[in-house]
Amino acid sequence: MNIREFPPTPVELFNVPLVHMGDFNPKYEGVYTPAAELGRPKIGVSEILLSGAEEYFSRFEQFSHIYSILKNAIDKFDTPLSGLAVDLGSGFGNTVIPLLSAHPDLRVLATDISPDLLAICRREAIKRGLGDRCTVAAFNAERDYLKPGIADAVFGCAILHHLIDPMALVRKSLDLLKPGGRAVFLEPFESGNAILRIAYAMIHGEAQRRAEDGPAFQFLRGIARDVEVRTHRFDPAPDFKWHQMDDKWMFTRSFFERAIKEAGAAEVIIEPIQAPEDLFTRQTRVVLESYGNIPASELPEWAWSIVRRFDEEFFSNEQKRDMPIEAMVTIIK
Ligand SMILES: C[S@@+](CC[C@H](N)C(=O)[O-])C[C@H]1O[C@@H](n2cnc3c(N)ncnc32)[C@H](O)[C@@H]1O
């Protein structure tokens, strides 16, 4: 076992011995991991996040966009962000890089199950002269390796919905925080996605009546099925279990209210990420074009008019704010 000094040394932050992965494979230079994690299978994590990390980085780098969302929460902190932030499920650093850039008195412990993504995160931090304030450690966030009370802030952008037991990580995040610290999560919410599912079911029914089909219809059917499985959390197929899925959960306000009650935290603030005006229409375009690589024009006008009814007819903008597709959740300890 080899524990190396690397500024800032992560050893003091963990309650277990660490191993430097770069000693076994140079591509993991600077990436630490708890010794207990070595050789453990990474179930429920897509291969694109491991061996396909560089491609994933080139497709999904969104440093400035993600920070423009997080900034709304950070601007409401009582004091400027400084000290240590623990970032959970950091990937290649969509939150970590802009946090370090915008907050010169902040150190970040970036964590993820994928050492490949963390190696990219570290490289991007060093490239920008931020490497001395960034430590990366690879481990499964469902396991408890970090010491309590170490963090001034905790960030988790799109990590909770990947976990089997996200409530345990919310509790752990509050445990990591110093009193008065804040945990900020960005996560998908059930209510807005349930509306999308209803819209896509209506489109499916109408497409059957018209005897129309094609990649756009098939993709929306897949999205509706995904929402269904994540809402009820059942095994999607006899040979494919729910816990093997990459995206596993969608959240409700009650989930986070229960979390703060159980943990004795002071407050939870839930703010929708997307603007309400054309919420469902815009998200359908994103779903088709970004996730499905399918031009929005593949979906006929009659189908778009069904989606638009949810934006223009069935709900007010005020109600849409109460049923986010994705939301930023700030918990104050
Ligand atoms: C949707 S990505 C978000 C990454 C980054 N926060 C961002 O905003 O781009 C989810 C990340 O969670 C990581 N992840 C999934 N399951 C995990 C687990 N059990 N423990 C730690 N990280 C996990 C994945 O490797 C991936 O990097």
C-alpha cells in the first residue's frame, strides 16, 4: 500500500487507508482510492463512464452552463464559498472545474466511482492552474469512507439518481457538513417527468391510430418506459435488474423533506432548473436531439401540438414551477 503526499493530501479526509492508483497504472496518476475499493465490480455504471470517459467528456462538457445553475444557490450562501467542498459523483468535473475557477479560497475533493473520469477532471484542473486545490478520489458513493464534519459545502450534480439508496447519501452529505454548511444537489424530479410520460403516451396512442411509426416515436416510447421504471423502481426485464440500471431514481419534494427531518437539518429549498414557459416542449426537443440524436423535425406537427397542450393549456406557469423536470435542491444544516 502506498500513501503519497499530494497537495492537498486527502489522507486526513478519509477514515480508511488510501491507495494511489497511479502507482499501478500511469493513466490514474493523482487518483486516490480507498484500499477496500480495489477490484470491486462497478455495477450499474455504464461503460461509457469508464473506458469511454474521453468520449463522454467531449460530448457532455458543460462547465459554464452547470455553474450558471449552481451559482443561483451559491449566491444565497451566508458567507462566500471557501474552505473544503466535497463534490460527489464529480465525473470529469462539470461542477469541480467552475467551482475552483470561481472561488479562489476553495479546495475541492472530487469523488466518483470512475477513476477514468476523475483522471480527466484532474488533468482539466491542472491545465487551468487549479490542480493544487483539487484532489480526486475514486470510490462508490454508497460506501462510507469519509470523515464526518470535514466539509464547508457539499455538491452533487446528477449523482443521487444513480444510487440504489440515495437517502443514505443525502444523510451522509449532511454528516460531512460542518454546522451551517450547505449541500446542493441537481436531480431529476418525478412530477415533471410524469407529465412528459403522459404526453408521450398520448402521442403513442395517436400514432397507433394513424398507423405511423419511426425513430422519434420509438425514442419517446423508450423515455416513457424509463420514467415508468424509475417511478416505481421495478426490474425492467427478467434478465435486467433495476439496480443494474445507470439512471435509477426520480425525486419528489417529500423525499427531501423526509431527509432533512430525519437528519435534523434546518431547511430544504427546491428550485426548478428549467424555465416554466415552454417547459415540456423544450425538454422534448432536448430529449430527441441531445439524448436520442434525432432531429426534432422527425416528430410530426400533430405530435408537437400534443406536447404544447401541456405547456399552453393544461397548466399555468406557476403550477409548472411546482412540478420540475429537474431541480436544484439546497439543504441547510
Ligand atoms: C450524470 S453523471 C454527472 C457527473 C458530473 N457531476 C456532472 O455534472 O457532469 C453521474 C456521475 O456519477 C457517477 N456515479 C454513478 N454511480 C456512482 C456511485 N455509486 N458512486 C460514485 N459515483 C457514481 C458516474 O460515474 C458519473 O460520473
